[in-house]
Amino acid sequence: MKKQKWTEKPITWGGYFKLAGVCYVIGMMIAAYYWITAFDIHPIESIKDAIHRRFWKKEETTEE
């Protein structure tokens, strides 16, 4: 009797959901890295400043 390889077995729903879960976690790790670097929030103290810079424009002062 020939032993069946794992590649010859049909894909089950459980295997599909495990693969989807692993891909989701990897995607969230990449997204978290993107958000941390995009908003420059490495130090905790600068979170408020980073949010303020992104959503509120600085008032331009013109000196004449």
C-alpha cells in the first residue's frame, strides 16, 4: 500500500482557517510596524505631539 503524501490530501476547512489566521496575524504585525513608523510614536511622550502634528496645522506667522 502506497503512503499518501500531505500534498495529495484535500484541503480541509480547519486547515484553511489556520492558514487564514496565520496570514492575518502576519498582516497585523506589518500594519503595526507601519503605523508606529508612519506616526513616529517610538517614545511614549511624543504620541500627543505626533497626533497634534498630523491633524492640526501650525499657525503660520509672518514676520514683516
